[in-house]
Amino acid sequence: MFYVEAISVRPLSVPLHDPFVIATGRVTVTRSAEVRVTLAAGGARAEGLGEGAALWPVTVEDQPDVLAALGAAAERLSGQTIVLPPVDEAHGVLLAGLVELGAALDGVLSSKPVARAALETAILDAWARLLGMPLRRLLGGARGEATRTLTTDITIPIAEPARMAELAQGWAAQGFRHFKVKVGKDMDQDLAALFAIRNAVPDARFRIDANAGFSATQAIAMGRAVEAKGLVVECWEQPCAADDLEGMAEVAAALAPPVIADESVKTLADLGRVRAARAADGVNLKLVKSGGPLGALAIGRAAKEAGMPIMIGGMVETRLGMTAGAHVAAALGGVDFVDLDTAWLLAGDPYRGGYEADGPRYDLPAAPGLGVTAIA
């Protein structure tokens, strides 16, 4: 039994260097909530951290919703006990053993996946710190060091083509070669931007993300135009609307690079529907879509069993949220596409630790939990 000694919540609003523009919106500051949970057991106590990043309309919740939901959950859970199962040090915890935790979180944060993700992450972080093991190990990651190192892409948001090329060139100077390029508002401008980036960084590799902005016909036309110019496209992400599985399937059948479902997959049931419709080759895991690390892990493991490529991503998040996603990727034994880059896009950093960065590569520490510390 673990005693919930305290829960605190605060807004997490950090400005970006450049506006983050996608097909469905524009962000200039993070719209997150931070939650801190202090767990106590056997005379020991530890504080865990979690971030819930809202990005409306991609997420149903906005920042005020998340803060309100977490505030209400804090009132209900503070001073209570929660049941967490024994942990096998060699294999971590089995997801099936976390029924009580899942029920407790569902009871206070039903239909609030962003808020739930923040609270679940903080509880798991505190638990891992009490156990003295990195979160990735608690979640079943291998003991070996291979999954401690990840190489991320960097996102180029929608802007004028010349500005997008300038951004890509700047990131290339820091070692980035994999670019997630946002498209989906204006196909002619999108194509101009892609070609400008390739001209600026000839060895660029592209992950093209429409954020549900295209019809199937538009996505296929763009795919063929890009192919004709010889761009190296590693994947196409969410070309069509989340519920347009027929359109997604058309794109997946027509284009050679894998189609990755993002907005279409938030739950295991969604993954089943996408697979049945052949609407995507792979899936993008995001903790806030699936209510936290445990939901993301469940989807990721099912996708791996089905032989689907996996991307790990996030919303517009700080170092805290990015680190949590990295631990999920490591617990899965690695993923095909790492898109944990938004901390690089921020003008400030309210945390330290979590990873050591060297351009696109970052190494996760051996520290307990997430290894992240709040500066203030």
C-alpha cells in the first residue's frame, strides 16, 4: 500500500522560439499542466512529476480543463492509499497487475486523458523513485543499455517555405537529418516548402505530417509529386481526418512509405479498427492521447505484436513530457520513429535532468524514475 501524501498542480506555460503552426492550429506557448505527487511507503517518501500537454483541437481538453480536472483529482486522492503490485526487478511490473491503479485513476479522471496522463506519470515516477529504478525498467524495459539512447527527428512547423528551409538548415548544423515537416493547409505551399528544405539540406530525410489536413486524393497527389522529385520520405503521418479510415486506407495502398496513424488511434480499440480497415501501416504513440504511459505501452505492445512500425511522439511539451515518452519508447525496446523534440523548440526550460542531449541524440540517465527535477 502506498500513501498519497500530497498532490499539487500548476500551469506549465513556456514560450516557443517560433510559432508552432500545424494544419489545425497555432501555438506560441505550451498549454500544459504539471502535477507533483508525493508517495510514502515503509517510512520512505518520493515526489514524482507528470506533465499533461493540451493541444486543442488535437486533444479534447484545453489547459483550463486539465488544470481543473487535476485540481479535483488532487482533492479526492490526497490522503488516500493506492495499491501498487510487487515488482519483479528483472522484468518490471506487468500491466495486468495495475488494475487497482487504473481503477483509481479512472474514478477521478474519467474521459480526461490529458489530465490522467499527467497524474499517472507522476505516480509512476514517484513509485520508481521509491524503488530506486529508472521508470523504463519499472515499465518492463530490458536491463541492457541499448535502449537508453534515442535519436529524434526535429519538427518544422508550417511557415513560409523560405523560413521552413532556414529552420531546417539551422537544425542540420546541429546534427539533425530527420525532419518532421508539418503540411496540410495549402498543398502548393507545402510542396514548395518540402523542396526548399531538400535544397537547403540535400541529405534530409522526411516524415511528412498533415495532421488530418488532406483528403485521400490530395494526400496521394502530394505523395506522387514528392516521389517524382526524389525526396526521401520515411513515413506519412495522419494524412486524412481521424475518422476517415477509408481515405487513410486509400493513401496507405497508394504510397510506398508507411502511413502512420496519429489522431486515428487513441485507444486499443482504435488500433483494432485501424488494422481492420487497413487504414495505416503504423501508429504514433502519445501519452496524453491514451491516458498515460500504461495506455501507450498497451497500444505499443499490441502494435509490435502485429508487426506495425511505431512512432513515439508528443504534443508541444517540455523536457518533462518528452522524457516520459522516451521512457515508454525504451520500455518497448525501442521504436522505429522517435519524435520527441518539442523541448528543443522552447525558449525556456523549467527542468533539468531527464536526458543528456547531443544534437538529435539523447541519453536517458540511470537515475530513479524519470530523473527530472523542477528548477522552481
